[in-house]
Amino acid sequence: MVQYVNAFSCAKDNVNEDFIINFMQNLPVIQKDGVQDDLAIEPVTSVIMGKSIVTKLVKALEELLEEQMAEDEDSLPQDGDSLQKE
């Protein structure tokens, strides 16, 4: 099952061997009159991971982010490129 999250928090144990990540959703609170006046934080799930898997997760996320940033850079106009279509 896939869950959407737009917030998280992290913590570790005292000996730095286990890490916990709490995934959450920040949701608008809509009043009866239709006005949004606050945000509610709803927990989605929590995971506890050992240090070795956390290290692998961090590396995998960094690699994905670097790839995406490189793709984004490639799509930007380079020096001397025209921003207007002719």
C-alpha cells in the first residue's frame, strides 16, 4: 500500500544503533464555514531501522537526488541559449 506523506521526524537511540523515522501528513483543518484556519498533523507510519540499513537508505536517497538535480540542470537553458523561441 502506498501512502502520501509531506512531513517526517527522526530520532535515534542512546547508542546510535537504531533509528526511528515517523512519517506524517500535514492536513488543512476546514471549518464548517469553509475557512481553513489550522493544520492537523496525522501520523501515517513509523519505522525503526538499524544503522546499516539507515546508511544504505541515505546513500540511495542521495544518489536519486543527485540524478534528479543533474536532469533538472540539463533541462535549464545554458549560457548563450536563447530563452525565446524564434
